[in-house]
Amino acid sequence: MSTASAIGHSLRTYYAPGRAAALDAFQARFLGAGELGFDIGAHVGDRTASFRRLGARAVAVEPQPRLARLLRLLFGRDAGVTRVAALVGDQAGEATLRLNRANPTVATASEAFLAAAAGAPGWEGQHWDDAVTLPVTTLDALAAAHGAPEFIKIDVEGFEAQALAGLSRPVRALSFEFTLIQRDVALDALRIVEGLGPYSFNACLGEEMRFALPAPAHAGTLARWLEALPPEANSGDIYASLDPARLQP
């Protein structure tokens, strides 16, 4: 599959009829009118679009050049969206992003992610066949430049812990993706968030927009849940909030 075809597939998937309403209803628990959300790993911008429909401003961070151009086409005339073509890590600098031209959703700056994916069930046939060197910013730097966000969504393929390590102050709520080929990365990210403030946690499996745990949980409970997941569960998102009521199913 070509990169253009793969991006087209993502657009059809993430902008499928009916999905916007479900996404808005779920994200409304974290973000409202006049607030600010960071979309870290914006991909085709469906979360950014949801932020805007909720009346919130968005900072959409997407390092892949083809996807950054797509976001310019989608949001370039929207003053409520700031686009940043950079990686997000624990300190400013430069890093190499490995590109999968047939599957742009799994571009990564983590060599450990590539090693974990190699030969893993469900990851057969994935090839990272290009690379680009890009600037790295931090969540703290983004907040200093654009304002403190009420919500941060992070989806950066194995680089979640590094991204969270660049955040020194708690935000009201955040989410980060996990993959079961790298449970250790998710557990590291969980510990970093726990160290930022008195957070409660819940999680969603895959692309589901409903919580898997019956109630907000402490970090230790969420860690045990994550460790017990079977490999075929594959991936999902962990949510953290200073207000446990936002994590009620």
C-alpha cells in the first residue's frame, strides 16, 4: 500500500460516519469550550477536530511530513488550531523518526519499539522503510509557548514515557497510548504520571470510547490490570485525571 492510500484509509477510518458524535461525547468529559487541548501525535487530526467541535482550542503536534501537510489542509485557516511539526520528548533537540510508508499510524522515534514489533504476533509485515530527522520539543515548552492545557492526548508509538518525562507540572487530565508489545513503556509512563500529582486512572481498549475498569483506580490497580491483559488485546489508551468523576464509566 502506498503512503497516499494508507492516509486515505486512515481518513475513512477516523472520520467514519457516526464516529465524530461518539468521540465528542467521550472527550467532552475532559475538555470544554474555551479550554485548550494538546493532540500529541495528531495523525489525521480527528482528535483535533473533536477538540474544535467542543469549542476548545487545539495544539496539533504531528512530525510526519505528509501528515503535517494534511493537517495544514484541514486546519490551516482555523485560528483555533496551532500546528507543530515536531517530535515530543524529554528534552529539546533532534531525533530520528522511522517511517512506515505503508502504515503511517506506526511511525516511531523509539528503536525499542521497532525491536519489540519485530516478529511479534499481529505485527507481521510491518516495515519501517524511511527515516527523517526532526526537531524535538517538550510538553513544558509547548505549554510555555501556547498556554497550559486542560487535556493532553499522547499517541507516539513507544515514545510515551519520553514525552511525559518532559512534563513537570500536572494538568487536569491526560491520556497516553499503550501497546502490549511494550508493557514496560506503559508502566514507566504510568509511574511518571503518578509522580506528577494525585491522579486517578482508567483505560480504554483499542479504539473503544468506553472505560474498561468499573471505576476510577489507583495507579497500582491500573498497572495490575495492564499486566494481566492477554497479548491479543494489543493496545489501548490509559486516562488520568485529577478529578476522578471524569473517569467514571
